[in-house]
Amino acid sequence: MHLPADFVYMMQQQLGQDQAQQLFDGLSQDPCVSVRLNRAKLSSIPGRSFHLPADAKPVSWCPEGYYLSNRPSFTFDPLFHAGAYYVQEAGSMYLDEILRRYMPSGDLIALDLCAAPGGKSTLLRARLSENSLLVSNEPMRPRAQVLAENIIKWGHPHCVVTNNFPEDFRHLEAAFDLIVVDAPCSGEGMFRKDEVAVSEWSLQNVEACVQRQRRILADIWPCLKSGGLLVYSTCTFNRYEDEENTAWIARELGARELEQRHFFPGRDRGEGFYISVLRKNGEFASSGPCAAKNAILEGLSGNFVVHKTADKQFAMPALHATFMKKLLRTLMVLTAGVEYRELKGRDWIPTHGLAMSSAYVRGTFPEVEVSYAEAIAYLRRDIIRVDAPRGIVLLVYKGLPIGFAKSVGGRLNNMYPQEWRIRTTYLPSGKVELLV
């Protein structure tokens, strides 16, 4: 890898010759592969336990994180599509350590501001209390759609996905107990994964990123409660976007730094990553849930409020329905709570979000256990021929739901979301199964 001369000089000045060379050597090595398990889903199947390959090694700062010895073709693992695990860079899993050390107890309202594709949001959702609410936001529309897909697959009903810029949140003053800002950066931590990141790097881009990061932080700062936590992170190495921005937050916005950590290839097993956590000045008082009039909905456990659009119904947890309705009025919301039903012709039918939700009541629809080949065919939106009772059925692979289908005359009409289907024409020679 040919590193930019200004980057080499900057790292030598920042780290010293020996540590800088260790970083440069690390950037020439192959990236690590790591995953994080969705314990909530994997533990929900009675009488079944799942195991990673024997050579998988734990990530020391995240109990659900594991390093893999190689990179399987995750696209062809049905349990990946079922939300049983998430593929995430190990360094960024240090968010879990931060949350376990500093996150207030009780039910919170949290915001992941720059959340796509969803690694930190799904980790945050796993660490929050059951009745906490997570708002995951992404400004770029295509990336926001990917974020929504991953949040839906993760399955927790207390989630909202929005597609807004930071300044759009200004009316939500003091609304959040915890905000995570994984800021857009110069991408030095992506050097060994992305040649474009190397070619586009410059000192001018670093300075532009610093200014953009500060604008983002200043825009969102009023939304954080007094005494609330801000987690700031980047996938870059330089002190200007990292340590100096953390010091700027504390000095200019009013906060106390609690911890910061850098991850460097060559020294740490993972990609480049920086994370810091600060507590906003002032006394903290948790938001807590705000209940609304609720209803018991068929196929869902718990109390929900139905929000209807022209062609969809969303089941919003009653505990947070008032706040979620405010978000619906003021932000671009892609999904809120559980995507419950959608209108097809004259009929309301269950959505894929219902199948993925941890609130779904198993047995509401007849279940059909499918083979590996049948599961892959379903995920490609092919027609499947299996024995099944007529009507809507839930397809299950290894005990986990993978989606709905409509059984008609000996075949299943595929109801998997068109935009999520496996598009490649390639087929693996054998099963791809991470969890056995």
C-alpha cells in the first residue's frame, strides 16, 4: 500500500517513529473479520443452542463479539438475514464497554445520529434496557434504507429510523439521555479496506472533516439533556478529528471528558477507530417512558398504538407512542416500532417487520420449517414448493423466522421484500452457516 506522504509524516509526528511504523505495517496486513451475536433472538428458541466455529475468538471488550478465522459469504447464510448476528468491526464494538461503564441505569431515550449501516445502533439497542427507546438516524437516503433494513432484522420493537440532517433535530431540545455521534471523517481507518479512501485523503480533507464534525456536534448538542452522555467516534487516526475535537466539545460546548481510546492496526486487533465519551454539564434526570392509550394487537406481545399511513400500519410501543408521534410530525421517519401490516390490493397482510420482531407471538401464523436450499430460494424471491396449509405461513430456518409467504395450491408465493432479495446469480457450492 502506498500511503500519502503527508499522512506518513503526520503519524510519525503524532505517534513517534516506532509506533507509526507499527501502524504502517498493520495497514499492510489483511483486515480482521468479526461478528456480534443477537443474544435476544438466539436465546428465544426453546431447546436449541447455537455455536460459533471452534476457532472463533472472543472480542475482550464486547461479550457478544467474536473474531472469525476467515470471512464466510454472509449473504448466503439464512441466519444472517434472520438477524441472528451482525457483521461489525471489532474496534467499534468498544462502544459496548463504554456503555457498560457510563450509561445511566433505567429506561432511556437514545439517539444514534450518524447510524448507517447499523452496527452501533444494533449494539446500542442490545445494551439499552428493554423499555428504552432508540432513534437511529442517517442523513443520506440510500444509506438510511440500509439502516432501516438492519434495524428491522435486529428485531427490537422500541426503535425508530429517521432520515434527517443534524439541524433537523433542533426542535427536540433536551430530548435525549444519550447521543452517539459516529461522525463522517477522513477515513484513515478504512485504508486497508478501501483504496479510494487512500487516494482521496489529504490534509485539506482532514481540516474540512474537522469543521464538519464540529458543525454536527454543535447542531445536536442542544438535544442532549443536562448530565447526559455524548459518545463521539470516528474511523480515523489523526488527533485533529479525534483528541482535539473531544477537547473542543468539553471546552466549547460544556462537558466533562470521561474516557477516550484509539484503536490502531498493528497494535490492536481491528481497524482504525477512535471513541470518546463525555458527560454534559448539569444534573441528570432520566426521560423515562411516556405512556399513551394502547391496544392489544393480534400477533404481538405487549401494548401498542397503531399508526396508519395510506398503505402501511405501524405498531408503536405504547410506552413511547407520544414521543414517536412527535417524531412522525417533525422528522422524516422511515420506520417506527413494528412494521405490522401493509395494503396489497384490498387486503391488509402482515409485513416482513412483523416476522422479524421479537414481539411477534409465535404460532399466530402456521409455521413451515424449510431446508437450507429452500431458505436461499426464498431469500432470492424464487417460488418455493413445499407442503403447507393454505394462506399466510411463516417460514422458519433452524427455529428462527426468515419471513412470510402465501401458500396457494402446492407452492408458496414469496413475500420477502423485493429490495432486500439476494441479487447475485452466484450460488455457493455448499451450505454457508456461521452458527451451528
